[in-house]
Amino acid sequence: MKIYTKTGDLGDTGLFDGTRVSKADPRVDAYGEVDELNAWLGMVRANGVDDEIGGCLERLQRDLFAVGSTLADPRHKIAKRVEKALITDADIARLEEWIDSFEKELTPLTRFILAGGSKAGAGLHVARTVCRRAERRMVALGDGEVDPVVLIFVNRLSDLLFVMARLVNARAGIPETEW
């Protein structure tokens, strides 16, 4: 199978249900933002994080493939049995558990902080902002267009990425710069 199909040469692409839409379609834009977020998490992993954070990031990258798949499936054609393409309440609970666990290592915030720190920490701050952009694109699709569980997951993910950025910097001994 070749990587190029030539089916998108005129600016359109296919959704999972076979519908052809413009590559500028808001749904394509939304899952494109999720793809960018996934790439940023890969960049953070490549910039050197400990095994615990690296394992979490790899799991999140897999989760983001499920989010993107859900967004590319407006008519819900992906079979429910394809578990790797599902985001559930259990996934949200996992993110919350990670946040709670990681925050135990951090000093409580009393002020806003500037994004930065180590390469991995700064990358996680960028990933957090891309996550928020992806969330805005999903919300812009309109009521009922995105599974509410997916929206909650992405909202919680941005919180996790903020905590992870702080944690990566703290573990590297890099102090936060307050605003």
C-alpha cells in the first residue's frame, strides 16, 4: 500500500462514514488539532522524560488516536467493539488519578506561572495550549456533534498537561517563574 492515495489532491478528504468533505471542514480542523497535540506529546517524549511520565504520555497518545477517530466518525460507524477507539468515563477517572497523584509532589500554586523550564516542561506547556485549542474546535462543532465524554476527557487532559509540565520541571530541579 502506498502512502499517497491521490484522493485528497483537490482539497477534500474522507471521513470514516465515507463522506467526502473539504480539508477546511471544521470537523477535519478539530481532529487535525488533536493530531498536532499527539505530535507534541511525541516531541516531549523525545526530549527526555522519566519512565513514569513517558508511560503516561504514550498512553495519552493512544487515547488521542481514539479521540481523533471519534471526531472523524460523525455518524458513529466505528463499532463499539473496537475498544481502542473509545474514550470512557474510566479514561477520565485515570486522568484525574494521575493529576491527584502528581500534584502531591508539587507545591501549591499561589500565583500564575510562566510557561517554560526544561525542554520537556516547555513542550508540555505548548501541548496544553494545543489541547485547549482542540477543545475549542470540538465545542465549535455544535451541540450533540461530539460525545460529551470526549469533551470532558480533553478538558481534563489540558489540566493534566499543566500539572505534568510543573512536575517535569520540579523533578529536573528547575524553579517556576511566577508572574
